[in-house]
Amino acid sequence: MSTVAGLVPFTSIDFPEHLAAVVFFKGCPLNCPFCHNPDLQMVDGQGVMSWQEVLQFLQTRQKRLDGAVFSGGEPLLQSDIVQCAQQVKQLGFKLGIHTSGVYPDKLSEILPYTDWVGLDVKAPWDKYDMLCGRQNIALKVQESLKILLDAGISFEARTTCDPIHLTPADIVQIASDLKNMGVPVYALQKYRTFPGDKNPPAQLAISAFFKPENLISVQNLYPNLIIR
Ligand code: SF4
């Protein structure tokens, strides 16, 4: 069964327009240098609670929450994640998925039970492998984006503005590539330092991405650019 690494009982920011619980699953095939959850990258190890306990918790929240979010790690790594999605839907919740887009086949399988997807686009395509520590990831992410576009499902692409590995010009390149693909919603996420951050960037470098002169080209492409 799925390995559950954490449960946030309430969020109003992880699933647009929904009050939701977030279930974190353990394991991720990537190795992003800005990962906030390095403990969740390892596939092995015990979960903090069983999937049945997650379902029992959700049953107690059926009148107070309208959504659940699968996050991680990479939730689509879990072999039975589609079954988990079916069970969440049977309880009457809308389902959001946070994914790095590296498992397009699994994404296709879970989409019939999914209401919204937040897909990380971590770098311009030509920097992807270097940033993620794996090869040929960009093609998988592009495939996942095409699946979402073809399905017509509500989704956002989002990028964490990591000043050590990305530049404002990289963000413009990503936005331009996404626009050309037809991606409708794009979000920029501020880099947030975290406990154990071995190489935390300076706050000035973090905020430089959000200066008007650096945002203007992205906002020309995405006038409703989300910044969080
Ligand atoms: S995809 Fe997410 S969980 Fe996986 S290494 Fe990158 S930031 Fe961490």
C-alpha cells in the first residue's frame, strides 16, 4: 500500500478555491537542490500512518472540507495511487494532485478521478536534467503537460524561483515555452529557505525575480500570473 509521509488536516492554499487536506506520499525519483522535503525523497522507510487511517480521517471531515490533495515527494510514484484516488472520490471529495510530471502514464490513469493538477516546471527544458539530477526528464514533463492540455482539466504550471540555479531570463524562457504549448495558468513561487538548507540564497537574490523589470516579460505572456 501507499506510504504516507504526512497529513495536513486543513489548507486553503494548496488546492485553488477549495478547503482541503493534504496527504504527503513518500518517495521521489528526482533530486532537486531546492527540495524542501528531502526526507520524502527516499522510497524506503515507514510511513507515519496507514492509508486506511487517512481514509478514516477524511471520513470525519466530509462536512468540513471539500477537497483532498495528493502531494509528496512524488505521489504518482505510489503503485496504488489510482486506487487511493478512487477511494477519495468515493468519499465525495474533489481531488488535487501535486506532481513533477515525471510519470505521464500514471497521470493519464489518475486523471479520471482528478479535478485539478499543480505541475512543477522546474527549469527551461535544456537545464532540466542538470537541475533534477536525472536524464530525459524534460520529455516526460512535456508529455504530462500535453496530457493535461488534451484532457481539458483545470491545472497550473508553476516554477520555484531558485536564484542559485535559475535566472530571471530562465523564467521568461519557461513562460514563453509554456505559452507556446497553450498552458493557460502559470505561477511563480518564491524560494523559501528551510531547516537544513545547506546553501541558502540571499534574500536580495530571492526577491530579484519579482522586481517589476524582471516580471514584465512574464506578465506580458501571462497577464494573470500567480505569485506566491
Ligand atoms: S520533485 Fe519535489 S519532492 Fe522531488 S526532489 Fe524535486 S522538489 Fe523534492
